[in-house]
Amino acid sequence: MADFRLLFEPFSNGKLNLRNRIVMAPMTRYASADGIPTKEVADYYRRRAEGEVGLVITEGVGIDRRSASRDPSVPNFFGRRALENWRKVVAAVHSCGAEIAPQLWHVGASPPKDPDWDEPVRESPSGIFGEGIERGQAMDEAAIAGTIEAYASAAEETKRMGCGAVELHGAHGYLIDQFFWEVTNRRNDPYGGSSIAERSRFAVETVKAIRSRVGENFPIIFRLSQWKIPDYAAKNAQTPQELEQWLAPLADAGVDIFHCSQRRFWEPEFEGSPLNLAGWAKKVTGCPTITVGSVGLSEAFLDPDARPEIATAPLDDLLARLEREEFDLVAIGRALISDPQWARKVKAGQTNLLIPYNAADLQRLY
């Protein structure tokens, strides 16, 4: 029988203190009409906290920019009503002994969920969503400054309402990642460039602005990925050296934890080493990392051939990597959609009672 005790050891980096190593991954649920999270949303997060998750990272929340969101049912993190209701969500999660970190999100040139939605004009680095896909308009310096301010203001609000941390969504081909990626960043000003280090300026300035508003002791988590929604094979960093050039400036700017998204957490990131993306991020920055990507599932995240119902998978490889300290925290996504008690069952060794993920569960908020 696998020994799950490592997953349930407390975590502390001096700023963030968690009861265990299990994180609820951010997953958009489209359940907040007009951007306002409801009691049902609060109950949804509370149930995962009751199930003994250590840290809840919320679904992506829109910052105060007109084109930040891609659907009116995505929750906002600005405005009196939305913030009042987020305080209720935070209280619900805290009442069950977990911490919570809102994930600040701007989708950039990403298309809307509903193609008939009268969306605002998209702002992005160069008005490009992917190779040969032009959308929206390139941001001028005023738009960049206003967006950085919107991120910083939202982050300040997370601290004010008592959240345990804030996460910045810098992955999957959304706005910040569009600045990183050479395909979507064709700028000739200081926010562009031929190297990943040069194209990281927007993210670095955003992290610095957040740090200046939340102080030195409030944790900042940064989510990153190599893959993009328009291109699963894309890479911002082709080598460990490029990864260091990308992430070290972010750590220097104030990132405390890197949340490293892969479609399959078990895949090595670079040839010649078994380390995954989280393992390499930890190695080149010295910062704690979160691994995520099909944990506990027998088929990969966003696998086009995946069945609607996906069987659970053993956690032996995950536990071996955690024991080697390849990463520090483990984010669970779809497994928690179908089974809010996932962490509690694993803790008790009741993996035979885990409920398999079913895509139909995405249609309800349970």
C-alpha cells in the first residue's frame, strides 16, 4: 500500500503556512452571473476545503480591465458586490481550515467561450492569439500601465480581505503568457525582444507592482506553463538555461512560489533529466514549486482522445518525486471536480473509494 503521509505533511515557506501539500487547482466554472460569485460558488470551494485540501486556488478572476474576461459568467475581482461576495467565499474556506489564493486573470487575445458574446476589443501584446491568428489590438504603453495597476489593485484587495496568498496567471497563452511567447509578442519596444528574458519585462513589472502593494510578507504565487491553448507543443524555454533566464527575474521581483502547469506532470521537461517542469523551476530559482497536470488520472489533461469518464491512477510516481523534493506542493484539478473528498479519502488510504472524473460533472457546481 502506498504511503501517503508525505502529501499530508505541513508546508511553510515562512510566509504561507498550510496544513498539507495538496492544492486545489484553479478551474473556471462559469457560474458567476455578471461576474458576481454566488453562495453556490462559496459552497463549492467550502466543500473542497472540508475535504482537507490545504490551499484553494480559485478559478481565474477578472481584473479591472474591460477585456480581462472572456465570458460574463467568469467572476470579477473588482467592484463592491463582487468583492463582498468574495469575502464570503474566503470566510467559508477559512472556516474549514484551508487557505485561499485568488488567481488574477486577464485573457488577452483569447477568444470568448460563447462566440455570440458581444465581447470588448481584445488587448494583447501584438493583437495576435497564435500563429496566423490575429485578434484585437496591440497595447500601447498607457494600456500596459493601466493593466499593471489593475493587477496590483486586485492583489492588494486579496490581502485586505485576509487571503493566504495571491496567484498571478501567467500560463496557457493568456495575456501574461502572450508577452512571454515569441509567436504572440512581436513588439519592437522594451516589452518585446528576441529573448525570453526581454519578453518577461511585463510580468516582472507586474510582480514588482504587486509586491510594492502587498508588502514583503504576503505570498505571491506565479502560474506558468510551456504549452498554450493554441499550441500544445509550444515552449518559452528550450533549455534549462533559458528557463533560468525566464524565471530568475520573476523570483527577484517577488515571486515566492512557482505553479508549474504541464498536461502530464510525469513527463520530463528537458532531455537528459527526469525532472518535470516544477522540478526544473525549483532547481533554477531555489523557490518552492507546485506541480500540476493530470494528477490522479489515467489520461492526460486536455487529451483529445480522453473519454468522458477517466479512471483514477496510482500515485506512486508522484509520491516518489515528492520524496525526492522535486517539488513541494501538488495541485489537483479534475479529480476534485468529481470528488470533493479526494484528499480526505487519500489520507485515509481509501483510494478504492475515489470517484472517477466525469466530464459531465463540469456542468454542475457541486
